[in-house]
Amino acid sequence: MPPFVPRKRLSSTDPPSAKRHNATATPSVDIAAIDDESDSPLSDIPSEATLQDQETKDGPSDESDSDDDEVDWEDAMESKATTATATTPSMTPAHVQDLELTLDKNEVHLSDIIDGKKAPSKIERQIRVLTHCLHVQFLLHHNALRNAWANDSQVHDILRRKLPAALHKEVKKWEVSSGLELPEKPPEETTKKKKGKQRRKSERDWGEASSRMEPGQPDMSRGDPIITLLKVLAAYWKKQFKITAPGLRKRGYRPMSHLEADISAFNKEEHDPERFGEKVSGLDEFRQAAERMEGSRDLGAQLFTALLRALSIEARLVASLQPLGFGWTKVETYTQKAKVESEAQTESGETEDAMDVDTDDSDLDQKPAGSRNNPKGYDKDLPVPIYWTEVASPVTHQIIPVDPLVLPNAVATTPELQAAFEPRGAKAEKAKQVICYVVAYSSDKTAKDVTTRYLRRRTWPGKTKGYRMPVEKIPVPGRRGKFHEYNWFRVILRIYERSPKSRTAVDNLEDANDLVPNQPEKKAAKEGDTLQSLKASTEFVLERFLRREEALKPGSKHVRTFVTGKGTKAKEEKIYRRADVLKCLSAESWHKEGRQIKKGEAPLKRVPIRAVTLLRKREVDELERETGEKPKQGLYAKYQTEYIIPPPIRNGIVPKNDYGNIDCFVPSMVPRGATHIPWPGTVRICKKLGIDYAEAVTGFEFGSKMAVPVIEGVVIAAENEDLVKDAWRA
């Protein structure tokens, strides 16, 4: 067990010098010393020239290893360097020097400094995860408010009043066909009674004069009656509603300077819909938009949902959330826009409005041409809607998605048409439109997750991968190998969900059919051997595909050969069974599992040493300088090891190692006649009672490229166990 070694070299006799700064570390600032009235929030961020000059003085930083274990060490070192810089005064000579500061107005956010040249740090990853989670909760609440507004009785009166008489007749026809209302009885004829053949003909049930035998029953002869009505209403809404503002969209993480400018303009200047998006301050403005029949695509879908509810149709408001992500892909990167005057003129001779183009593109993309209901072409670059409506059929209880403003097929009656709501292709990627959380809000102010319905082939994770918080597996304490699945979004959405007692037939049907994810299809194995099939095979393996900790059992025979190359370059490789592959570990790793190498055993495999701590790295570097080649260590299989049996206790004395403690990685490493008490504060009790003890080392924690032993309680003689426990309880 290595003793504690301080970070600084005690043997150094050189005079102290100025602290070195990591070239990519964040600048350290005393938060308490920042003036709240400072106009420049970027005054504490060093310029790029300063960072390069500091890097030149300190020399190039060490390159990280390719192992995954080394990734967190860089973050630990950066955080330590930042803390030291913030709290330690400068040791440079005290003489006056010129101080030159370069402030960049367009300095980007901390996460954008990386610019893809280095992986984000741990704190930056946590910031994005928390930002994503917070944004999702804001959007859920925003949509819940809009859903409540869609239940407003005045909005319903306005929309019903604007509905033409012909559509009222269609609604009446649908109610009769669905069996919701009885048909009106035709007026009785006052003509003379029919005689003979005319009377017998009118009595036939298939004649024109025949009547419905079961009034109040739905008429399914032409399919679900609500589909016809939805197509008529969608056509009416597309013709009447005018798109006059942009809706919600994802823009990515902006630089701090851009955010401050936008916030200042939003608070001080007059609201600009093209810059900040549509603004509906309250229910009164929502009613005004219903009266004018205009707004963004999002508002149009919300008002269309209100229209269906006004007609006593069970309709849900569906929202595909577009939150800021937690990843570091191109979709999360903010793309700056520039205003460019268009020289093209409309048919009336008037000059078109300025259009937005990406400054990164070499050629300027023309603004999408406007349509009759969207003359300025707002949100034409978004291929799929953000909001739409789900209608529950009163006859079949099936869910039918409806989008009257964006998609060519307004009523999606098949899974293929429903998959059209999923953003796909280069156009969606350029517009930063993703699918991650699709939530349906009912008229009773409840909501449920319906993402599965709109995934292609309804297979998870699909396009949600990388944009939706994944299910986290949390180990169950005390149960080795058992995990508890934590679904963050399911927990957040629980406050919006409908109670089990209030579930409807629609809920039961869709939970049993549409919202059940399909299992991915397993591809049948092709006949013949290929490198890809052998690499993924669970029965056979090539020696080249063995991992670092895997080796073939001695004496194992190959089952067949695999030929690579052609002609004179052909080469045969032996194919072995997976059952002949053994797991191998180093002597140190076996020691942590309570086993030791048997005498006379030769390693099955030799691999380069993995150095994690600074002391081990120095030892490896010294060996490499002495021998001229990278040192290697042997790996052993389990059959080459045996249990570690420590010497038993004699006269109450606990055997200790060179560091004055005892290794207790597994229970079998406790000596015979001894007991392990993993309670805190037992060392002090043993000292007071005068009992011989040894601190129990149960593992190691790695931090700052050092291995720190984890000590849990003490190991004492078994006859002293009750005495120590009673003293601890007292």
C-alpha cells in the first residue's frame, strides 16, 4: 500500500517561480471581487494571444493517452490548476510592469473555446445536461398553458362562428354517421296509400324508401366517418389561416455577446417577431389571433386543436419539443445569420423582404417562396411541424394525427404517414430540427409521451439518440450485478400524466398497440466467414480480435482457417472457439480480487504496462530509458492463481504490510482469528483501549493522477470485537 506523497517535490531547492497555467484551462477569477456594475462580462476572459504566449513560456502540454481511464485525469488537473491560480499569490518579483488586455467583443461561450480540438471538460458536460433538462421543463409548462388556452369557451365561440354553414352540415353528417345523434325524421307524406306492387316494393329494406334498422349505430360502410370530416376541416383551415410570424425553433448555443445583445434588445426595444419569434402575452391575445385567423404555424396548430374541441371532437395538442441539447454535435452549434437584400421582385413590382442566409455557406440560399397562406415564407425551411393535433375516433378509439398547415397529407391514417412527422434528411439537419420528446396534451390538462408513434418503424432509440436523455442504469446497493433503470423524462412527465383511475379506452388501446416499441430486427447470419462476421461472432474468433485482457487457452486447437488476400498475398489465419478464450489479469489486478499467482506459473500473455498514477508513469519511463523499449507486464488466467491466505493472528497481534495497514479487498483476505469492523472512528477507540489493530484498505480512489487508499474501519482480533463495538456504541 503506497504511502501518501505530497504533490510538490520536497527535494526541490530552486527558488519558487510563478505558477504555470494550463493553456486550455478556464481563467480563474475571484467571484467575490467582481463588480456587479461592470459593463463588460468578458473582462475576465483572457485573449487568444495571451493564452498562446503563456503556452509558449510553459512549453507544450503532455498529450493524453488513448486509454479511456486517462480522460478524467485531464479534467482533474485542469480544475486543480484553476484553483491554485485563484488562491495562490504570484511569487514574481514586485516591480511595476505594463499590463496589456485584449478584449474580444465576439468572445464565444466557454464551451465554444474548445472548437472541436479537445473534448469538453466534466463541468462543461454537466452544464449542458442541466441546461437541457431545464429547457425541457420550461417547454412542457409553456405547452401546458397553450393547451389550457385551447379550452377557452370564448375561443370556441369565435371559431364556431367563423365556420361556414356547409361545414356545419358536414359536422352534423359526421355526428349521425358516428351514431352520436339520431337522424332527423323526414316529413310524412300525405299522399294516398299505395296498392299492390308499389306497396310491396317500398317494404323492402334495400329500397330507396327503406329506413335505418338500428338508429344510433355508427355507419362504417365507407370507413371511419371522422376521417372524411378531418380532411374537410384541414382543407378549410389551410385556406383560411394566414401565417404571419415565425414559430419556435432550435438555434443552438449562442455566444455570450450575442445573448446579451438579444436580451437587451428584447427588454428595451419594440418586439420584433422576425428576430425573437412570435409573442402571445396572454389569453386575450390568443383570442385576438383566433378572431384574425393569423399567426405562426405553431399558433395555427393550437387554434386548430381549439376548433376541433369546439366541435366536441376529442383532440390533443401534440408538441415535438426542440430543447437545447446536451451533446457537442453540429446541431447544437449556433450558426450566425446575416441580412442580405434580395434583388428579386415580386409580381407586383415590390421588392421582397431581406432574407436570412448562413454565413458559413459559400453561396447564398434563396428564401423559400411564399404561398397563399404564407406570403413571406416563414419557417419554410422546417420540413415537419413542431405542433400538430391528434384526434381520437369515437367509433374505433384510434388516434389520427392531423396537420393542416405543413405536411402534404394532412390526415395521417397509416403508420407510414405518421412517420412523416419525424424530421429526416439534410434539410432537417440544416434547420436543426430533431425529434426527442413528443408530448400529447389532452383537454383535461393531462399529457403523455407519444414519441414511439412517430419514430420510423417505431423502433427505439431511432432518431432520438443523442437528443433525448437516455435511460440511466444505477447499481442497486448490496446486489451485485443488479441495476435500477432511471428514466429522467418519465419522472418529469409524471406530474402531467393522467391518473390510473381516469384512463380511457383510447389510452388502453394505444398503450397496447401504437405506443409499444418494436424490437430491432435481427439480421440472419450469412453463410461463409467474413472479417465482420467473425468479429461479431459469439462462437468463433480470430487471434487478432482478442482484447488486451484475453488470451487463448494453452493447447487449444483451431477449428478451421480463414484466408485473407488473393494470389501471392493470400494468408491463412486460424479460427478458434470463443470457449477457448480466457480472461487474463495482471498480478496487481488479481491481488485486488484476493488472489495471487501460483509459484512457477508463466504468463499467458505480455502486454505494455498501463500507467495511471504519476509514480507508476515515472517508473515506466525510467525502465524504458534503461532498456530502450517499452516495458511489458505478464497477464495470468484464473487457473494460474490461488486465494491469498494471510498468516493467522497470534497473541492478538494483527499482521500488517509494509505501510502499516492490511489489505481487505475481499472477505477472504481477513486473517484467521481476526474480524473486520467497517465502522468510522474505530481507530481512536482501539488506541484508547490499547488494542492492536490494522487499518483496513478496501480499495483505491483515483484523483489528480494519484491512487488514494480507501480505508474502512479496522481489523482486530476476534476476541476484542464485542469490546470495541460496545465502546463505539457508547
